[in-house]
Amino acid sequence: MKDFDLVRHGGCVKESLECALREAATALLGSREAVPEIRLTRPKVREHGDYACNLAMQLSRALGKPPRQVAEDLLAQVDWPQEVASVEVAGPGFINIHLRQASEAQVVWDVLRQGSAYGRRSQTDAQRICLEFVSANPTGPMHVGHGRGAVVGDVLASVLQAVGHEVTREYYINDAGAQIGILADSVWLRMQELQGEAIEFPESAYPGEYVVDIARGLLDRKPYAEWLDMEAEMRREIIGQAAVDANMKAIREDLAALGITFDVFFSERELHRSGKILAMIEELKSRGLVYTGILPPPKGKEVQDYKPVEQLLFRSTDFGDDSDRPLLKQDGSPTYFAADIAYHHDKHLRGFDRMIDVWGADHGGYVARVQAAVRALTGRAGQPDILLVQMVNLTRDGQPVRMSKRAGTFVTLREVVDEVGRDAVRFNFMTRRAESQLDFDLETAKEQSDENPVYYVQYAHARICAILRRAGEMGVAPGEEGTDLSCLASHEEKRLIKALLEYPEMLEKAAQRLEPYRVATYAMRLAADFHSFYHKHRVITEEAGKTAARLALVQATRQVLCNALGILGVDAPERM
RNA sequence: GCGCGGUUAGCUCAGUUGGAUAGAGCGCAAGCCUCCGAAGCUUGAGGUCACAGGUUCGAAUCCUGUACCGCGCACCA
């Protein structure tokens, strides 16, 4: 029985413990279905053992006995695997499990054997996932908020890939609509200005210096006279497209500077051209989900220019939204919303099992309607998961950096990346949950100080590399599989080993909950566990056996740090 | 007014989907390099988990309400 368990669970102690407890609970309840999910936790306090389980408390009600009694009954039933040294009932009814010394240290060999694959797995139920993120408008350079969304999306994609899914990183280009017209007009005005004409630059226009650069580029491409001779709408179209291309090129470069590339850039303009939007509206019509009506004025907020007009509306209230939403503007062209429905519909038709969108928090009001529409077209399973990434408060030395586009104090993402560095930017964006607003200070992010966790983690990695180099110089090699690890029994060593064991569990949870920041907090904890170990114990000692075991442990730690940093897209330097 | 997110140490934030004595970093106080990298480590002080009810063996975590902060609220994206 015990040996059989070990084989079945591939030697994973945690799983064989769960199995043993599940069998016992089944016997007690007389039914396998009634057994809740077995949850083993890592107690904070050392005396509480290596694993603790609250199963007895969960079963207390069903069995009509006090938790401690249930725990005793369970213990009488359980057939523990051989790694278990002792078990006791404690507190209100916890079952605390103590493992035999260093029985978990085998993870060191798992890590060293699997190398960069440790923590990754291939799923039998792998999904094809479309992960859309950034999607910043191609009307100008990206700001810091876009950068946060970019890093969150990119790391999330890596996490999902690590647990075995097939992920397409996708960028939706909003290259259609009124804003592109305004962009074209802005560029044209700058072109005229460059020719020495007196122009009036309206407040609605895009003020940035990049607009002038684009204007200059177009004048280089074609003499001013030719632009002047063009029919106005045609000129607007050409300039608009050129400006979008220029901005997208810059955006791509800025993303590349952050270490981010996309598999697909999807053009909104193409959606209009191909007729997919109108087809989608017809589809909704045929299902009776569209009608012509007048929306009431928004409540509580004074809308100056509200006029009661008839619009083509989608019945999103039937799918959980607060209000029905217009599909066509007054000029008859599709709304952004309509295009977005068609876009998500298209993703669905491309055969993705799942869609995930990463949006800025300022698009929060938009979630319900998109989910409503996509659900209407594809059913509940096709509904996208939408992650809202909260705002970034940019400061310098604690003083807020004013983000006024007009005053020219607008700080672009590229400037921040160039000033602070790719690794620090990426890591800092990952140290908090996406739902938390993020304070980002340019000066502290630049400092290689304690305030800056990226260096803390990288330092741990570099330090291990130094130890391994040193060992190499001395002709001492890490132990190989089969080397006795039972000497890794100190508190610090056991903690380090547990941290290594938890890496795959952490990845699994991050993927399941769409919480990529967990990789960063994990890396910080692993680094801390290593630093503590390092200061308490010498790796290279007089005792050959101990040295071999510790070198192997340290090498495994380096590997896992490297794997975690790899998912974060942050360098793991060998020297700093 | 409505919707979404937030509220945990002086500051910035974690908290293993309801578990045992709520944890880190910064800052503050005191220590640690003859010795594998001090970009590091150890110890200490610091808490009404916004507030009020409720659910139960047990709540920072779940439900209701309240108060603040952020984002959004037809025909922009």
C-alpha cells in the first residue's frame, strides 16, 4: 500500500499525504463523494510540523462529533506513507504531520535533473488562450500605466505557458475612429507649420513633439506641394495611416525595450473593412438582441450635450449590464463597442478555448457590456476573463510627476525604462497585485537599495554563482544524485528546501487565479530564505559530505531563482 | 446617484479562497565582515486588520450596512 502510493504519486510527499487522508476520511464517512478537498498547509510555527491539515474541523459537523474527536478517529484510520515520522492532534483539531528528517530534500535532485523545466508541466487539458493586453491607442507614445499592463500581461502569459497552456499574445490596434482623424489633422497642421505657415493649433489636437517628427518624415517622403494638391479626405486618410504606422513602430520598439513581443497585432480598421462588424450586428439582430430606441440621460452626472436620439441598441441588460448600449453612432458608423464585440467574436471563431483581456482600470465601466455581448454571441464559456490593472502613481523623490500632455511634463514609458532599467521596471510592476494602485518612484526605482527588491533577488543569484565559482576553483563539486542529503537538517536548510518544493505550487496558483505577481513575491521569499541560510551556514566546509550536499542545495536554489526570474522576464546575472 | 477596485504597523504592501500567536521591506533602536559577495544577516519596539452588525467550533478573509480614497458612467477610445 505504502509503496504503491509512492509509485502512484511519483514520490511527491504532499500528494501521498493527501491520498492517505482522503482514504481515511472516506472510511469514516462511508462515501468518497462526501470527502471535501484535502488541504495541507505549511504551518508558520515550527512546532506545528511540516504539514498541517484542518480536515477534522471540516468533518466535525457531518460526523456530529467535536473536531478533536474526529481527528483522533482519523488518525486511527490513516495508513501513512513511510516519510511520516510522527503525527499529533493539536489546537482545536489540527492534524500536524512531522516528516522524517530531510525526506523532502529529494526535491534538490528533481530541480537539478529538470533544470529550466522545473516547475513547468505539460497539461493533458491544455487550453489555447488568447491573451490580449496593452492595446494602447496608436495616437502617441505609451505612458507608465500602459507599461504596467504590458508587464502584467506578459508575465501572465509566461505563467500560463509554464503550466502547459498555449498562449497567443495579442495587441488590438485601435486604428479606426475619430481619434485617428484628429491625429491626422494634428500632423497636417504641423506639416503646414514646418512650411512656415501660420497655424492655429486647437486644444483638441495632439500636442506632442512626436507629431512634429511624423510631420517632418512625411514632408521628407513627398514635397509639400504634392500634399497640398491632394484631395482633403484622401490626404487625411494617408496621413492618418502613416501616423498610426509611425506610432505603432515606436510602441513596438518601446515594448521591445521592456522585453515584450507580441504574436499578433490585430487591426480594428481591418474589422471595419472586412465587414465583420456589420455581419456581427446582423447576427445579433437575427437573434432579436437589437432594437432601435432612445437611451435616458445618465443619472447623477450632468451631461451638457445630451440629446434624446434614436439609436441602434444592443440588449445588454438581458445579460447583466445596467443599460443597453449603442452599436451605431449618429453618423451611421459602428461604435467602438460594436467593433470590440466583433473583435471578441473573431477571437472565438479563431478557435481559442479561452480569452483573457488585460485592461487599465479606467476601462472598468466597460467590462459588463463586453462580457454581456460576447456571452450573447458565444455562450457563457466564451466570455472573456477581464483583468483590470489599477493606475500607477508616478513620483520623483516623493513628489508627484504631473502627467499633463499639454504642458509637456508627460513622462513616457520609454523615458522611464531608459532611466530606470528594464529589470527594475518589470520587477517593480510585479510586486503588487494588479488590483492595488501602484506608487512608482523614479529615484528609488533607480537606486540599488533595499527599497528595490529586484536587486535583492538578483544579488542572491549572483552570490550563489560566486559560491559555485569558488567551489570550482577549489576543485570541489556539488553532490550528484544519490548523495546523502540527510545533513541538510537545520532550520534554514529545511526552509530553503520547502521553498523549492513550493515553486510548482506557486506557479499553479498564479495561473489558476491569473495572479502573475505571485512569481515576484515568491522570488523575494526564496532569495530571503537563501540569504538567511547563507549567513548561518558555510557552504564550503571541511566536511566533504556536507559540502557536497550544500553545494547541491545551493545549485538547486540558483536554478529555481533563475526559473522564476525567467518567467518575470528579468535577468539572472552571474555577477553584479 | 449607480457600477468597479481599494482601506492591514509611522510609510509602501503581503496574508496559502474560513484556521493556531496577523507577516515582510522601508524608517526608528541595537548588533554582525580575519572567514564562500555587507547590494547581505540577526534582534527589538511598533496593530481596535476603516467602522457597526451578522453567519460558526473559528473571521483580516464570507454576508449586510456605513464612512473615506481611486477609476468610470449615451452618440470617445
